[in-house]
Amino acid sequence: MEDSDFKVSEMSQESAWESFISGCSQKTFLQSWSWGNFNERMREKTWKLGVFKGSELKAVSLAVLVNAKRGKFILVPHGPVMKDKEREKEKILKALISDLKNKGKENKAVFIRISPITERSGENEAAFKKAGLREAPIHAHPESSWKLGISPSEEEIMAKMRKTTRYLVRQALKNKDIGIKRSEDVKDLEKFNQLYLKVVKKQRFVPFSYRYLNEEFQSFLQKGQISLFFAEYKGKPAASAFVIFWSGMGFYHHAALLPEFHKLPLAYLLQWEAIKEAKRRNCFLYDFWGYADPAKTPNHPWAGPTLFKMGFGGSAHFYVRTKDFPLSKKYWLTWAFEKLRKAKRGL
């Protein structure tokens, strides 16, 4: 039964939204006001919701209506965001689901998908289950991430790196043919895209469109929350990364490294310069994004990149697995399709 003390309302003040999130440790930029703006720029119907108990704001949740080939669904990316040690998670989730069910029916959505940012534990998994949510066949956003605390000095961070990683960073710093450039110029996005498409062609994965990359860059650029990093070899771009800086955290989001330069330590220096920029922006945490244990899942597509990320130090963080709430019998067709796709990808 829905708790009448909990209400969901749309929020219109960016300051109130960001102020609440600043007091929460479990968060990513996918619940930022700028990410909401990005989805709106992509012409996706978006709701910025607050869950209130009386007048007290208990959680915020960005929700997006996704127009997929197999039917519409509502996605909550890395949300809802709640304060640390929140004791009423189940009631918050029930109130949110009740509101999203109405929005889903109004917009003919087939299901609701929540990609939680809540720490994975038996207690938290149970709260999502009691709220009526079931495990999704695939993840929508990373369910685990590799993170590095960057409050210590640069010297202390480097001292805790894997010996090989530290060596390669230092070798790159000494190499006069290697250089790093940082840019907030939208004109350089085309340079990133050219590198990115070459990697896509080689590795054969479905790329984000140029429009997607451009709208994301523009949305965070308005608040000074994003930079492009380029690693050059003999003056020519060989690697690049999108890094988002938000709410005291740096996020390594998109990246590209031309295959012919894999043996050079370009990516190591690029990552180190991004970490230093995050420190300059007074960030306390650097999020390397997706994680897959190289020892337990050596064939996972993320296993190799994870091994690279782990060399910088840090630790793995696990979130409650992606959850679904069916709104229509059509959901089961999507469930079967996604289950098969996951098996084919070896995930």
C-alpha cells in the first residue's frame, strides 16, 4: 500500500536539485540537471522528480521516456538519488513507482526500468523487490564502477598506482613525442569523432551518433562541466576522452585510442592528466566508469579496460542490479529479446 506521507512532484529549480544531490555520496552525472537538459535536447520526454515526505525532500529522480524499437519505456538512469543511510528506501521507491506507473500509462510505455545507484547489498536488493521491481534481463548503465579517491596529493596518488602504471605514466611524461591537450572548444568534437569512428570500425560496436556526442558536450559545456582530452603522438591525435566534472567528481565517459598506438603509453598519460584536472577542479573522486572483474570474467568486453583502470589505484563499487516494472504484456517480448541478446554478447 502506498504511504500517503510520501508524494512525488516535478522540480523546476536547478539549485534545489543540485543542492540535494551535493549531500549524497552515491550519485553519477546521469542524475545531474545537465543530463536532464541533454535528454531534452535529444527531444526525449524528461521528468525531474522529487520524492517528498511532507515538506522534506527525500530523493530526486530524473526519468526519461525512451522511444525504443520494441516499444516505449521509462528509464531512471542511476537513480533515484537518496541521502546516505536513508532508512525509508522502500517507501521512497513505492511512491516513485506509483507516479511513474501513471506517467507510463499516459505515454503508452511498456515498462519502467530503473538503473539504481544504490549500493548493492541484501537489504537494498530487498527494498527494490518489496517495491514490486524485478531483475531486468540486461543493464541500462554500469552496475559496477572503478573509483579512485583523489583528495591526496599527486605524489600520494602516484605512489599507490600499480608499479607498471606508474612507470608508463613517467615514461610518457619524458617522451617528447607525446603531448596532451585539453579543449572545451566544440569544434574539437569532430576531431574526437574521427578517432572514435576509427575505433568503432576496428572493434565493431554500435557507436553513439555525432548528434548524441554533440548534444551531451553542449549540455555540460554550458555549466563548464566537461573537457575533451587529446593525446598526441608527434603532433597528431592518437587518443581522446570525454571527461565530465560534476558535484565533486570526475567521470571518464567516452574514449578512443587508435589501435596502431596501443603499445605507446598515450592512454596512461591522458588518464593522469584528466585526474589532475579533476583535482584542480576540487573533485574528491574520479570515476573510471564501467567495471568487470578481469579475474572472474576474463572474457567480458570490459575486462581489458578494467585492468587498465585498476592500475591507477582505487576500488570497485557495486550498485543494485537493474530493475524492471512491467506495465504491459508486451514487456515479455522485450524480456525474451534482451535475454537472448545478452547471451549472444557473452555478458
